[in-house]
Amino acid sequence: MSYENNARVINDDIFDLVNECFSQEKSSRNIEGRVNFFDTYNDYFVLTDDGSYSINSKEINHKIETLHTSTGAISESFEKFIKPMKFNYDEDIAILDICAGLGYNSSAAIADFIENSIDSSLTIDMVEISKATLACGLLVPSPIKEHDITKKAIEDELIAQDYATLSVEKTEIPSNITVNVFIEDARQTVQNLEDNTYDAIFLDPFSQNMAPELFSLEFFREFRRVIKDDGIVATYTSAAPIRAAFIESDFYIGQGPIFGRKQGGTLASPNPLMLDTSLPKNDEIRIALSDVGIPFRDPNLNDESDTILERRTEERHNARHSTKISSAVKTPIFLGDEMEDEKLKRRVERNLAKMNIPSTTSKEAFYIIECEKNYSKNQNEKNNSRNRILEMKERLEKVKTGKL
């Protein structure tokens, strides 16, 4: 199976139906199939709470999920990818939309730009590996009128690639808005982009376990190259390896908005002043000190997902009790605490002892997490999640090697 087929996430049935729809359009040169598709196959689309539609994923780990939160598909785009941005609407804006899917994130960006700009221009580079997924964006009812602009850009590229045949979308793209659509592996796209280009990067793969290649350290280093100094990367995930990869790629990081999930996503920027909110304290400690904070690695930006997952599993195994505290029972978060649960305490302190930390209340324990005394939810240029995480990593190394 090709990487493209492995990488796409939409349900197998809808994938086949969409491909068949556009194949028939090519042979019949009739728009009827496309126009009637949503009404005919409505059961494959999922109505979310804000009235916008999502689509079911293929079965992953014996589960089928929707591509968006049930709280609201288009609302999620505004809350997680638009509101955290600090665009200067007096200047031209450029956005890179990774895993563009149905086009909702780009459409929300267009709506926000139209509402706030006067004389500036907007360029959006949408990247999506699956033609059928982009085609679904043509088939769902537009949740906002700006989605029709995105649909036009998607349709033009699908026609250029001989997937769609007829020009059905009649909305004109405004002269001050440019939407480029790249239908390819995002890892290849980013390597061809110019330095210091983007004010924002939207990173919206389905999951880290399905697409670790789009959350790797090396991929984020490309982000660091192409983003502007005041730019912001936004992603929905709060996972430790992703946050660790941002830090190793020379980004500052912060907590993203909470919407439709229990935890907020992640924001990253070369400039700490662009990020207002620290990560939760325990997240900082686990990223800094435990093997859960080891990132995904894809050295040549061309490995398969399974290879990347296996590489990280092996690296975590080798680091545990060597350079990192074991993540078992979330051991590092108990540093500095008096533990009353004796059974849990024994497990925690066995893990700590292997890193030259006698107990959760030893001088070594307090030394490692000393910087967390200055923890503040509101971060600034000096007191922020990145700096605290890096300091804790250095202190753990000193304790482990007996240099304290």
C-alpha cells in the first residue's frame, strides 16, 4: 500500500465513494453525482454541535472517531487555530496549513482576515496528502461563507491534477487572497519552502500515533526555518513528545486553548513574548525528566510511521534509568512531595534511586525541580516553560552523573 493510502484518515467506505463520484464525473462529464453526493450519502457525515459537518475516520486501533471534535468542527478551527494568533493586519499575512483536510482551518483564517484587514494581503499554503479528503471538502455544506473560497482553490487544484473534471464552484477568490494547494507528503513540501515566510503554521494531523512523521523533531526544525521570528505554530495536541520536539527545535512553547478536550493544545514560537500561558507544571516536569519527553525522530524526513514509532520506543527503553527517569506511574511528578501511599511510594523511589535520587524529598529531588518554585501560569521572556524544562534537564544530568 502506498504512503498516501496509509496516511489518509477518512473512512474506507467514504474514501471509495468519493473516488467513484469523481471518476464518474470524468467519464460522464456530468455534475449530478457531485451535487447530490451529500444528500445521497448523508449518513457518512457527522453533524457537530455548531451545525458544521465532520467525517468519520477509518478504523484505527479498533476505534472509529470523527476528524473533528463533536463540540463543533468549524468552531474548533476558530478556537484552536485563529484565536491564539497575534496577526498584524496592517501587514501581509502568510499561513501554512498542514493536513488541510476539509479546509476548515484555512476558511476560518480567511474569515478572520476579511473581517480585520484593510489593505493587506493573505497567502495560505494548504497541504494535504489525500485527494479524496480534499474532495470531501467540496462535498460538505459550507459551515461559513468563506469556505466557498477554499472550495474554489481546492477544486482548481483537483482539476489541475486530473482528479476533478468540471468547474462547479462559482465563488471568486478575492484579489488580495491567494490559496495554494499542495497535494503531497507535507515533509516534502516544507523542504521546498523559503526561509522566514510564515506568520502562522496550523498543524492538524489526525493523531501522533498514526502520523508521527508529522510531529518529528526534524519536521519541526523545518518549521523553525520557514516561520517568521514572531510567528506561531498551533496544534491541538498536548502530548509530551510533541512539546519536547518543539523545544529541541529551538521553539518556545505554551498552552493552547481548551476546546472540546480536557487539555489545551500546544502553541510554539521563536519569540517567547508571543506565548501567554505556561504549560501545566506537571507537564513541564514530565517533559524535562522522564522518557515520555523523548521526541519522534525522522532523520531524513522519509521514514514510515511504524519505523518512527519503533525508533522512539527503543530510544525510550535505552534512556530509562540512564538519562531519564522512568515514566512509570508518572514518577517525576512526585519530586518534592511527601507520599502517603506506601505502595506507590516504593515504586516511585525505586525508579528515582536508579537516577541517584534517594527519595522524593531528598536534596537531589528539590535541587532538580527548584526552578518550579518560580512557576507562573503567565509566562514571560525569562520565566517560561521552555527555560524551566531545559534547566530541569541540566540539573537531572548533574545529579545522575554525581556532579551536584
